[in-house]
Amino acid sequence: MSRSIGRAVTVILAVVIAVLTGCLAGAASKQLIVLILVTLGSLTAVALALVRPASSAEPPRRSARRPGAPGAGQAGADRAELVQACIYVRDRITSVALAERLGAALRQAGVTPIEPTGVRFDPTHHEAGGATPTDDPVQVGTVAAVEVPGYADRGHVLRAPVVTVYQANLEDQ
């Protein structure tokens, strides 16, 4: 599959998800205006994401092509681009049902979310996004919450999770 076909598939997928998001939101509220506004908003977000250069729309990504990896070459590059597009859409989608369905499709393709809540913070595997105080010394240095999930493709980290870390409550001291 050529890069232009891969881009077309990405655009079609994004538009379908945007329209479905609008339809589900409108159906849930049973108001036509909500359906129209949410659909237009979703399509606008898709259009902006497609118009912006990659550097402003998404953070830099690591190459999913690894020497000797299955699917290396053009097919592997197309798959990596489609996976990145699906992750990008899943991060921004407002419908829980669509996000779950897209997550299931990613898992079927070998892409798993990384959500390390409760594990020890490791700066080589996690990105600190914030801190929250705790009085429990056992929790200090552990991940309190995942702000943005990370993703791994068949064990290869595509994006590290952004997490909130417990720190000692300084007000008590």
C-alpha cells in the first residue's frame, strides 16, 4: 500500500469516527442540534489535524520500523502510520463506546495501552506530568494516576505514559 493510500485510509477512518461520534452524541441527547454541532466539531478537529504539519499536531514519534521486525518495509511503515493515527483519534474521541471499540481494534493489532497506576515511578519508562501529596510514606514515588496512557506495539514502546506521582506531603512537616 502506498503512502497516499495509507493517508487516504487514515482520513476515511478519522471522518467515519467523527461522524459516528456526532451521531451517537445526538442520539443520546435526542436533539438534532446536538448531532449537527458535535458532528461539525468533530469534522473540524479532523480537518485541523490533517491540515497542521505533523510537528504541531502530534508529538514526535519513534519509528515503529525495526530491523528484522515483522512487516518491516513499506507495509510496516503504512501499518505504523495507521496505528499512530488510531492512537491520535482515540486520545481525542469523546464517545466512550467508540474509544473502547478503537482500543479493542488496537489490541487485536498488537497495540496495548500502558497504564501503570500503582507501580513505582521510573523516569526511563514514564513521563511525570504532575505530583500529588500523600501522607502515606509507602505511596511516595508511586504512580497515582495516568494522565495520558502510553502505548506499546508488540512490546515496542510507541509513547511513554504521562503520569501523576505521589510525593510526600510537605505541609505536615
